[in-house]
Amino acid sequence: MNVYVNLLTSTPVSVFLSGPVIRPGQYAGMASDSVLYFLKRAGGIDSIRGSYREIQIVRNNQVIESIDLYDFVRTGSMPKLSFKDGDVILVKPQKAAVTVAGGARNPFRFELETEVANGVKLTEYARPLAKVSHVGVIGNRATGPFSLYMPYEEFKNFNLQDGDKVIFNDDLHAQVIDVQLMGSYLGPSYFAVNKTTRLHELLNHVPVEEQLADFDSIYILRESVAQKQKEMIEESLNRLERSVFTAPASSDGEARIRAQEAQMVMQFTERARRIEPLGKVIVAEGGNIANIRLEQGDKIVIPYKTDLIHISGEVLMPQAVVFNPNAKIDDYIAWAGGFTDRAEDTRIAVVRANGLVEFDSDKPIRQGDQILVLPKIDTKTMQAVKDITQIIYQIAVAANVVLD
């Protein structure tokens, strides 16, 4: 004999939610609905008072199941349960909780299974990063407040209690740093070197093709220098905004002029803040290369030898032209179509192949140079000409771009 069963409807049930939930009460659902469904109907567990580790299912005043939601979050396991009319989902009060910060993949507040737990149990939930070497613990005991700093291995056996704060930290500084080569060179582009390594020591192991590499124009791109340049530009922009917005106006006409000026300054500062400095460190000049100590993340640039001169900024046709030993700056600008109406023709920046930025137009142009024609600020419409001009020069030096 064969029996076929076709489930057309699920049995409706009424379940009570009690304990530290947002909206305790009676909720309707299906017998097959999960505990999570009913908790969601009740607004969830109160994260300050309620326990995520002990949720009891009570039927006829008897606990028939106890659920630990940490197991569900970590492994996806959830007890199979079919509800009946009158069942109670009771969220128990929150147990001891410990807060995690610092170098951990899960920097959150964790509820412990017991009032006291050792560090090993916490690391299962917090998952500290591999680089962690020390752990700080701040808390209170019967003897009063305390603060401890201990090696990671020692922390594994340390007993944690309710209210403790755990900070995972990396206090073992790396003895090697990563540096990168860019430009014209042979061999690998990344090197792991001792943290005390200087530039000459690394360059001695870098083969180059003399016909292609401009070895005398080496420079370094350094993140710490770029950050400092960014801070200096930001400080200048803040000073410019303060000077414009706090300038007094003696009449309605002057007030309107100030308002228009403020609007233009805001547009200028918004664009200027998007500029990312390069962080160039000039190490080569006149055939001499400074033997500076390298830093983590340094990018050592060995430029290619080139026969081109790049002209950009306030010229009609920004482009690259072939180097001419007999040509001067005016000649190159003429080949780029000449100055625009907004060009500052008395102050022209020349970016050398080694990264150095000069404003002396009398010096000869060399192969690989970049000519930047800066814009002129109209003194008739802008009162903060000096500050804006300074920022334009700062950006030209830090990022090798012209901001008009």
C-alpha cells in the first residue's frame, strides 16, 4: 500500500515573547517558523539587557530547548523545533560581556558563556590578526580598577570577567621593510630589505641599461612626505577660507563682492582638496645621489632617458615636443601655441627629471623636463591673491599639476 501526503497549509500558532526583547507580547505565526522569525516580530533582543547565548523555549512551564545564537552566527546550526500554541520564547538576561578593540577581525562586544572565561575562548570569537604580539586588558575587580599589558601567549590563560575591555596590539616592530622600484631597471620590482637599509645599498643590487636609464635623476616617492604635503595644502586652504569669510564689508556693494569672492574661493578649495601630492623626495643632483635611509613603502623611481619636453598648464596646446639644445623656455611655449589669456608669463615652473621644481626661467631646459605655466590671479576681482597664488605654487610642487 502506498500513502501520498500533500501539505496544503501550515498549522497557525500563537507564541509569547518574554524577557529583554524590544516589544514583549503575543505573536502569531506558523508552527514551522523559526525562533529568529518571532524575535524579529518582537523587534529583536535588547542588546544592552538581553542574552544572545541563552534563549529558552518553554512549553507547559518546562524548558524544552535552549538556543545559543552564537552557534548560529558561527556555524549556521539551529535546533529543529516545531512550535505549539502557548509556547513561550524566553530571552534570559545578558551574561558577562567583554569589549574587543585593536588588531582583531571582529572588534565587537562579546557575551561570555560563563561569568569567567580565559583569553583563548575570546580569541575564538574576536579572531586577532596574525601580527598581534601584546594584549591590553582594562577592567574592575573586587580590589578596584586595573590595567594590564601582557604578551599574547600570556593573555590566553588570563581570566576575563564582565566589563573588561581587551585591546589587541602589534608591538613587535618589523625588522624588514618593503620597497618598490619603478621606471627603467632590470630584475625584480619589489625588495624586502632590513629597516636600516640605505639607498646606495639597494641600488648596488639593481642592474640597469645605461642607454635607457637616467640614473642621475633618481627620486623617491614617499607616503609620509605626501601626507605632510597634503597637510600643508589643507592648512593653506583653511587659512584662505578664514580670511575670505571673515573679511569685513563696509557697504552693501562690497558685501555682494565679498559673497561672489567667497563662492569662487569655495570652488577653488573644493578642487584643490582633491589633489593628491606625490610625496617626491629629491635625492639626486649634479650626479650625486644622497644615501638616505629607506622607509616602509618607498617607491624608488629611476626615470627613462627621453628626448621629450612636456609643456602643460596655461598654454593653448599642451603637448610634448622634441628637445632642442638651442631652444629656451619661450621657444617651447611658442611651440605649444603660446600663453593663454590667464597665463602668468613671469613665473613658470620647470619640473626637472629628478623631481626638483624650479621657478628660474633663465636656467637652460634639459631633456626630460616638464614646463608648467601657472595661471594668473586677477587682482581686480580677488582680494586673497597672495594666498591663492601660494596654494597654486604648493600644488605645482607637490603634485606637478596646474590648478587654475
